[in-house]
Amino acid sequence: MEEQQTGALVRRCLAGDATAWEEIVRLHNRRIYNLCYRFTNSPDDAQDLTQDVFIRVYKTMGSYHVEKGAFTTWLTTLTRNLLVDHFRRSKQDRVTDSIDAGLREEDDSLSLGDRLEDPGPNADDRLASKETQKMVQAALARVSPDLREAVILRDLQDMDYKEIAVVLRVPEGTVKSRINRGRMELARLLSRNKRQAGNE
Amino acid sequence: MNNDPKHGMECSEFEALLAEALDDSLAAGKRPAFDAHGLSCEVCGPMWAEVRDGMMMVQGLAELEPPKNLVHNILAATSRKEASAEAVAEEAKLGWLERLQRRMRPALGGLMHSRFAMSFAMAFFSLSITLTLAGVRVTDVANMVSHPTTLRKNVVMGYTHVEARVTSYYENLRLVYQVQARVRELKKSATPAAGSGGNEKQQNRKSVPNDGGRPQQYENYSRERDGSVIVQTYMRHQGAQI
């Protein structure tokens, strides 16, 4: 249903309808931003990359054909290519554990008003949840990029093996293997972190 | 981890099937053996639990809210690109003259204002009347400018004319200097007798002792070019150095 809607929007956009383009951006920016953030572990990079992705989409939308495949898969492929480029570019100055990013994420997530009005779990639970999220994100950032992208696409973007194979341009067997190894690596990192936290 | 099969499954096979088991895509026939191996193997059992927990934690990561200005920035960036792309495409269709006119338009935009245009029109009108009254024909000027050979000839003629005037001026000046020098020589040759007599007188005066200590007045005569005599008078005090 969503794909049909997006297909119609793409056709309208190609016909020069500016509102259709705006609709596409509003529909997909959150998913692309999250994908970029989970991969880069940096809100600033994620924002820049999301913007780059949509600029690229805008420029190359003429090359997308509805019959070739789902727009979401095409968009994810494009995003993944830009992420790989970014990963190669920033190889020198990459920092595996960004405390600042974690703090900023914490600051950006809820305003003071929202915090006061938030009827959810109590402060301790929320803090524990945030700590856990930070720990998982930090562990994810330390997984090797090939495995990380497979895990993100599967467990966060909820894509099936076939779609991931299209995005990563590898056979399905390789996708399964990467997801498997990625999850195991992540599990090792998380259990190590837990042990370290327990010792402190 | 060992290679001994437990419940018909080796640890390496168990590990390879982890992803499918976690995604519930494991073949139905393999599920019992997989579960049994996981329960009985002291290595694979905890590993299974860790991987499953890790996956659930990743899946439990909250979806982040993108920055509020993200959509606006994207739309602004793409609309700028669209505008520039349209401008380039449109410009590519135009001829070179039209492109030049378009580029000049901002520079000349102010001058095309009605009051400036009126001023230019008045100035042109005045100039044309003045030229007509002075007998200058616009066609002559146009012909002169339109033919490059005529233009070059005029430039060469003008240069030659100026050069000739400068040369004749300096030739005349040289003649004048030569005549003056000759006259000066003639004067010099005519004056030596008078000059030598004066020197003798001065020598005689110097030999006379100055007894009063009073300043003495000397007179010196010389003849100028026009024949007039200039008398130079000066005071000399004994013992003073001149």
C-alpha cells in the first residue's frame, strides 16, 4: 500500500509536481535519518547525509523505474552507497566511541516540558533505558561496517533477506552469513560491556 | 565448541542456523534438533541466549526524531538546485547575443530607467545639432570608422604630422643656439685688451700699502651683450678674506 502510494508520488514528482516531492521527503526522511544515525553514530553526520541522500534522489529520480523494484529498496540502496562513501572518507578521523554524540542525543530527545509532562516510566527506568540505548548504539558502532549494515537493515529497518541482498549487491547466503556474524559480534561486545559495568 | 554432534547437529551447523532461527525462518524439520542442541550444549546454549538478547536490544532501540529543520533544509537545497538547473537549461537554448544581453541587463538596468533614458536622449539631440551646425557629417565619421584601412591611414598621417612638427621645432632651436654661441665667441675675441689693462691696475693698487685701516671702495667694469656697462661696486676691508 505504502509502495503504491510512493510510486504514485514518484510519478507526480517526475511530472514536475513540487508538492509530491515534499510528500516524499516527509514520508521517508525519518527512516533515512535513523539509518544514517545508526550507521555513523553521529547526529550531525546523519543530518548531512540525509540531506545528501535526498539531493541525490532528487537528481537521479529519473533513473528510477517503478517496475524495477520498490522505491524504499532503491532509496535504501542509494543511502547505503552514500554511507559507504562517507565511511571511506572519514576512515582517518573516525572515533569509535563518541561521548558527545550520546550527550547530544540525550539533550535532543526530550525538551524540559516534555520531560515534566511525560507520563511514561519513572526517571530511574528512563535513565536505565537511555544508558542501555547508549550502550547498544556504542556497541553497534564498533561492529565492522559490512556486518553492521546488514544488522541495521535487518533488525532496525526490518528488511527481508532478498531486499538486503539487493541493497548490498550480494547473494542472499552472504546476507544471512553477515547478519549472523554481525549479531554474534554485537552479542560479544554487549556481554563484554555488561561484564565491565558489573566490575565497576 | 566441539564437533561432536548433539541431537544430530554439530556446533558449527548450529551457529550457521542462528540467523534463520532468530528470524523464524528456520526450516520446520530442523527446529527440534536446533532447540535440543541449544539446550544440551554448554557453549551454544549461552551463545544463543546472548545473540538473542543482543538482537532484541538492537530492535528495541528507539526511533530517533530527525532535527526539525531537516525537511526544510532538504526542500530548500533541492529547490535551489532545481532553479539553477532550469536556468542552465534555459540559457543553453538561447543564442550568444541573447545570453550577452541577459548578462548585461543587470548592469544596464539602472541606465534604462525613464529619467536616465530622457537625459541620454537630450544629450544625443544636443550633440547631433552641434555637429550639424559645425558641418560635421556623421556619414564621414561612420565611413572613417567602418573602414579599417582608412582608420589606419589616418592614424599614420596624424603620427607623421606630429613627428614632423617636433623635428622642425628642435631644428630651429638648434640654429638659434648655434647663432648665440657664435655671437658669444665674437664678443670674447673682441674684449681681451680691455680685460688685461684692468688686471694691471688692480695689481698696482694691491701693491700700495693701506695706511688708514679704512675700508676702500673698488669698482669693477664689465660689458654686457647689448653694449651697456655694468658697474660692480664692492667694499674691501683690509685683512678681510673675500
